[in-house]
Amino acid sequence: MRWWIAGRTVHALLLTALGGLAGLAVAIATMWTLTERSPRSVGVRFSDHEQLFDLSLTALRACVGTDNLQPEPDSTPHQLLATLASVTGSLVPAVLLGIVLIKMFTVRPLVWRDKASVSLATMSHSPVFADANRGGRRAVIAVRFYQHILNVDIMDARAEAHLRFLEESPRRDGLLALYKQRLKVVGEDGVLCDERVWRVVEQTAPFTLWIPVGSPVDTLPLTSLQGKDLRGLLGVRILVRFSARAVGTGTELNDERWFSLDDESLELGQFVPVKPDLELPVNTWEGWGEFDALRPEDPTRPAS
């Protein structure tokens, strides 16, 4: 439960909690109406929408600990429902406090671009790698992200990529085996390596991890990646893993993101760049507003 809470946004947690409490309140109001002692028929009781709505609101207040239900004398069902609402109302503050504490100590250091973009290798930010592929049609996957925690400087940032897929076992027994293959990425010097390292990091500045495809890309999904034929494989995804250290404390920061190789997680085209301006704070640089967008009618888009 703790890891489930840590992986959800505050808005999602609040909506989930409110929805669960509202559903419980409606259920209590329904059972309360069914079991009340009244000369009116069940149909007439449920046709009184205003009374049913008011009873649901009272039950909701009881479930959050700000009100109490008044059971009918000698009514065991009402006593049970009132007890359920009271116990829930006593637990809700403790649960909400636990959620707040979990979220306070959960660190998600990165904001990832919604999709990874696939463009020509000549458009990478590494001059050495771009020159080596100039005149060709080879493609590169660009994974974009930035460190969003203000007033926290990081150093020795690292990123690596892995390919995950299911393929028939070498024993040829019809069973599928899970394989993971480390992918080469473009290093700081433009040479392919296992891990991209940023020794010096500007606070909240964007990162780009360039993953060479090794072949031209005309359409999605990808059919090959760095020599691996992906056709017919199942569960094909790319994992990008990031790690860094916080300056001054040595605290380790980690995050990761999975990308499928179809148009759900990939898109063809060059991303809109964030334009550095050393005279301005990083968060005011031009391009942040279109961080998830592609350049319109980009001539560098791989196309058949």
C-alpha cells in the first residue's frame, strides 16, 4: 500500500479517498433506508430523493468524523451502520496523515517528456555523433526529462537504457523467455557507451538521452533496434533509468521510465527545444511551454 500511495499524485489520492468515502456513505444511506421502521413502503422511501440525499451527506460527515448518525432505538442494523460510520470516521484522519507523511518523504526528482521522439541522428546535440551520421538516414530516439526539485543541486547524473522483450526460449520448447539487453547511448564525447554521464548539471535544466536506433525509421512501431529484430517479439519496451547525487548531502536520487515502441510512447519528429539564456533563470527559458510538443512540419522528421 505504501508503494501504491507513493506512485500516485496528490490529486489522484484525494479523489480516490473522497470517492471511496462517498460510495461508503451512499451504501450506508441505502441500507439505513431499507432497515428503518416506517409505515411507508420501500418504494416511497426511495422516491424521496431529498431525504435520501440528506441522509447520504450525514453519513459522509460521519465517515470523516465530523458528525454522528442517530440510530433508531432497538434497531440492530442501524446500530451496526452507525458503528461502521463512527469507526471509519476515527480512522480517516490517521489514514490521511499517513498519506501526507508518505508523500512528504517520497522523492520523484524528474519530470519526463510525455513521449520519446524519433528523428534523424544528424539532429542530435552531440556534434561528433551528428557529423558521423551526416548524409545518412539513421534515426535516434531522444528521451527528454528535467530535474524539477527547486533549491536542490545535483551532480554526477547518469542515465542508461535497456531493451526488454519476450522471445522463444533457446530450448525450442514453445515457451517464452524474458530477455533484457543493455542499449548503447550517445556519450558526452559523441561516442557510443553504456551510460551517459553529466558531471556538471544546471539546476532544473533539461536532459536529453540519445539512443541510436541503428537504422532508418519510416513508421512506428520500430521493427529493429541496435541490430535486434523486433518483429514477432512480445512485451517490447525500453527502460530508461536515471540516478544522481544531491550536492551537500550525498543523497541518492533515482527515477526510471518505461517506453513502449509504438505510437503510444514514441512519436516521429524533432522535439521543440528549450533555448538556454544565461541571463535568465532556467525556468523562464523559451520552450518550456511546449516541452511535450514537436516542431511543426519538421524537415528532419524521418519519412518514407
